[in-house]
Amino acid sequence: MRALLVVNPRATTTSERARDVLVRALRSAVDLTVAYTERRGHATRLARDAAESGIDLVVTLGGDGTVNEAVNGLLTATTALDGLSATPADRLPALAVVPGGSTNVFARALGMPRDWADGTSVILDGLRDGRHRVIGLGRADDRYFCFTAGLGWDAATIRRVEQSRLRGRTSTPALYMRATFGQFFTGLDRGDPPLTLERPDETPDTGLATVIVQNTAPWTYVGDRPVHLNPDASFDLGLDVTALRRLTIVAGARTVTQLAWRSGDPRGKQVLRLHDTAEFTVVASRPQPFQLDGDYLGERQKVHFVSVPSALRVIC
């Protein structure tokens, strides 16, 4: 079996020595090539080229951003577009994820251990036993996502965290919580919620302050605790949505409290929830922060979301 290991050298939870151990372990099971990312978006190119060269497996060592880039490389390879009868999962290399970031939502949602060494053992066992899982993905316009996407509050929070990290701050649950509260109390325009959610043959849902899309549960983790917005979201179903309406101080504070201390699952008349949705569009009256899989991608005024079933084989 031919495999490519895509390494983010800035992965926060591994060292050079750990990477050497990982490479030796994988080489005991596969014919391995190692490539290091050099810039944002590089993992996409590496994974796409690997798929088009006929490689069997792509392994990532990094955080959720590295995984997202690799997945987009696989799903945009010409191999993914060949043929009409088979699903992308049947035509593409399998994906294996070694957790190397600060949160690793995707790997943990698949049931992988948090530790990179334990995760490597799971991958080696899966390769030996031929064990894999076929999962669906989400697509936002022309970009795929593994576990979440969002416009509004959550994306603006991620933007705050990324700005703090550029100033030298370490990514921790406390940093995310401070950014969440700070964005809610100082960064929101509560008087005119800008978002509308449109579904085929349905009345549009207007007056939304933020829209969060899930392809699986949980939405994220705070340390060891999963945060559930839509607990029934699944890799095996369509997309789930949690949208918050007019965020008054009282209603918003209640929602923040639910997220922070009850591990999520917000409820109330200001909360719109949709389950197993195949397709919808979010339109904004003015540009809004936008994120995919925990990476801030700038501002958008319209995003079309689609569920993509049976998109990827994952070793788990």
C-alpha cells in the first residue's frame, strides 16, 4: 500500500522526535512518502496530487485545518470526478488522521484518541484489519468541510482567537471562552440581525444573528467536554443547523451559559434548529464572518450548503 503523510510542522502537540517515531511506525505498515506543508493551502495541493497519482492512503499530522485542506485536495482531484456509478469514497484514497492540533474535533468525533501515539496505534490496527468507515461531508459553495461551518458569531469568535494567536497567545479552552464572551458582549449588532436561511420549497427563516452548520456531533470541545448544539448530527446523515435569532443581552447570556456550562444543546424561542438537511442557502444583508472546520475564511454575503453523502473513507 502506498501512502502519503502530510505533516504540518507547526502542529501544536507534536515534536520533531515524535514525528520521527510516527514515520517509523507507519513505514512498518505502508510504503510511505512524507511531505511537509509550507504555507496555508499547501496540504490541499499535496493531497490532490497524491490522489491523482494513484496513492492508496493519505495520512495527516496536524490540526483540523490541515485535515480540511487535505480533504479538499482529495475531493477536488480528477479521480473524484471519474466515473458515474461509484461514490467519491470508492474512487479516492482513504484518509487517516493523526491528532496533532489543539482541539482535533474531527478526529475525536470519529472516536480517535486525543494522543498522537494512541491515534497512530489505532490507524495501524485499522490498516492491518482492513477497518474503515465511509462518511458524508458538507460543502459550502465550492469548499468541503468535515464537521462544522458558520456565519456570524462563531466565525467572528474564531477570528478573534486567530488574531490572538498571531500576537503570540497559546490556543487554550480559556482563550476560546474569553473570545466567545468578548464577541457576544462587544462585537454584535443586536438591532438588525443580518442573516436569512433559505430552503427549497420552504418559507425563508429571517432575522438570524448567526448560523452554525454541523456535519457531525459534537460541534466542538472545551477541553475534555463535548459541546452539543445538535446532538443528533451524524456523518451518516445530512447537515444539521443551529441558528440564533435576535441576540438580546438576556437571551444571549442564557445561550452562552448553556454553551459554556451545560456542554451546549441550547433551546428557546430564539433558537432555530434543523436536522438532516440536504441543501440550503444562507444570505446576509451585509458581509459576515465565515468559518469552516474552525478556520476563519473572511467575510461572505451568500453561502450555499449541500450535504455530500458517502464522500470519504476514513481509517478509524
